[in-house]
Amino acid sequence: RYAGLAAGEQTNADGPVRVAGRIHGVRRSGKGLVFFDLKGDGARMQLMCDKKHFEGEWQQLDTLIKRGDIVGASGTPARNQRGELCVIPSHVELLAPCVRLLPKEHFGLKDPDARFRNRHVDLLANVRVRQIFEGRSAVVRAIREYLDARSFLEVETPVLAAKASGAAARPFSTHHNSLDAKLHMRVAPELYLKRLVVGGLDRVYELGKCFRNEGVDATHNPEFTSVEVYQAYADYKDMMLLTQDLLAHVAHRVLGS
């Protein structure tokens, strides 16, 4: 939309624009110029607050708003001297103050214990973490796309069952109050899926959570996501070829090669 703007140029042809996001950086240049680095939904842009164009209370803008706050702004789209798209705001509104300072982007959040106990802070401080979340979503979407295109039917099987089956693993157990019965969280959906094949659903798969009450290390988690695929009239060689093709499809979709 604003690809034609040159460095240092601004336009008001389409009227003012409105943006919102969290402030990740604040820089001041003299008494009449403040730069806010704004981030939201994976995108980043700059608010170039010039006292000459600002119609609100400048003193409040200069002293009240800080790094970590969520703000909304309206103003004129422009490009700064480095050619980056920015907004020269006439109004800036504090939407939600940040009561605890964020880790600085340059240093990030390094402590593993603090990262895993505070995933929201980890997401804010480390760009790589968001890329991992987006990559996982793309992998799941590509798996479904591949299997759906080959007439596999996605199903959901019970997570709670009277008997834990499908794998040699220790289950998590709980008590169902209404039934007064002991139930187990599934360790694998295998037997339910095989029953569906017996019932006439020739191609089925499930992509869902499994739970195993066993050891924990860097590569094993008590709660994990698995995909199980079953096809009638196919043997292990057919499933090997399907798995290879599936992995190639996912790699191409997610990585582009």
C-alpha cells in the first residue's frame, strides 16, 4: 500500500492510519522527538513522535509511556531516513501499562528455568520462540493437508478410558466421581483407531495428545502430541512409503525445500 513512499517521505492521501502494539524500545532525540519501536502479531514498526505534529499532551507522552506498555496510535504513514515504514502520530493512547519491565531485546531471556516457567515473557523477549510456535503450527497444518488429500478421515477418540492400552507405558489415573470409577488418560489411541478400521472406516488418523506417567528428560515429556495413521488393505511397506512421502511434503511446506 505504501511501497511507493521514498525515505523521508510521508503521505496523508488516504487519511490517518491506526496502529496498536507493545512498545519494545524507546529512544529520545532532543526535547521534541521520541521514537517508539512497536511490535504486534509478529510485525514491527516505528512510531516517530514529533512534538510539532502531536495534538495530545506531549509531557504525558514523554514521561508516562515506557517500554513494555501497550499503546494505540493514529497518525500519518511515512518512511524514516532508513527507508523503514513508520507512523508519525497525532494521538497516542496508553491501552495497558506494563507493571514489570521486560527483558531487553539485546540480551533476551537466557535462564532456562525462567523461560519455561514464564512462556509469555519468553515469547516477548526471544524472537526465535515465536518462530518455533509458528513452525509447529505449520507442521500440524501440513500433516492434515497431506492426509486429507488422500481421503484419510480425521477422528477423535477418548482421552479417558477404563483401561490404558495401545502401548507399554504407565498411565496417569484419575477418579470419575459421577460413575465412581477409576479412569486412565490414554497412552496411545491405537486400539480405538483399529476398531474404526474394523468398523469400515478404511483410512483414519488422529492427531492429538497422549499422556505417559514416566521419566522426563530433554526429549521425553509426560504430555505430547502424536499422529497415528491406519489404512486397510495396506502393509508395512505401504506405510513406510506413506511416511516418507508425508515427511517430504511437510518439509516442503514448512521449509520450502
